[in-house]
Amino acid sequence: MKTLIIVLIGLLSTTTLVAQESFAVPQLTPDQEKEVLYNHVYAYFTAGLNMAKEKGVSPEAYGKYIGEEFKAFWNPEAGFAAFVNQIMFILKGVNPYSEMEIKEQNEKMVRFTMSNMNLSFKEGGPFGVSYNDFLVCSDALISTIANHMNADFSYKDTDGLYEVTITAQ
């Protein structure tokens, strides 16, 4: 009987060891890395916005809150050009599937468009957040930083074509 139990334990142990899956470090292409980052940015932003809404905080108030927190990373003495370039860099990075085009510019104003800004919202808003909630929150966030940087930020959106105007104060 002891021999039978030892054989059964041996078989079970061998089967368990053989059945274990081996793992490998994933190798991502640059496009896959971009997709992961893009999805995470939207997921974190919209999950935070959804939590704020569940707590009774409006998208605008939540955007202002984030903007106030982020102001510490922006130096008004860097000037208008530095602010515009950084905002354009961030917006382009947040949505790599967008085509950005400068429509008009001078030393005190820039106007540009971005396509596909509603891409993540075409099949319904993630985490219960609508595209409008996203736009209102983003506007409040960027406007708060813009004011800190002595600039004004405004946008209009036409079915995912996002037009931004930034002017120096």
C-alpha cells in the first residue's frame, strides 16, 4: 500500500511539474508600446474622472484640481513659446493617432487642430465617462495651467476634430 501511495504522489508531482506553464519576457514593437501607453493614459484619466463624478465632483472641478496640482511643474518665466510647445508636445503624445496641424500662429497666438480626439470614446465612454466629460475636464485642467503661465486656452470640438487656440495674456 505504501508503494502505491508513493507511486501516486510521484505521478501527481511529475504531472504538476510538467503542466506548469513557462513564461517569457514580452517583446513589444514600438507600435505596441505606443498603444499600451495611449490606453493607460486614457484609462487613468477616465478612471480618476469617474471616481470624482461618483463622489459628486464635476468634470470641470476635477480638471481644475488636477491643473492646480500640476502647476508646480510649470514655470511662468519660461514664457509663452515654451508653454505652447510643451502643451502641443503633451497633446500629441496623449493621442498618437491624431494628426496635428498648425492653422495659424504669431508671437502671441497659435491655433492648431487635432483629429481623432474622440477615438477612445467611439464605442461608448470608458469607465462611465463621456467624451464631453473628457473635454470639459481637459479644458479645465489646461486652462488652469494656461492661466498660471499667463496664457489663455480655448478649444472647440467638431465630431472629434479638436481645435485649440492659445493666446498670450
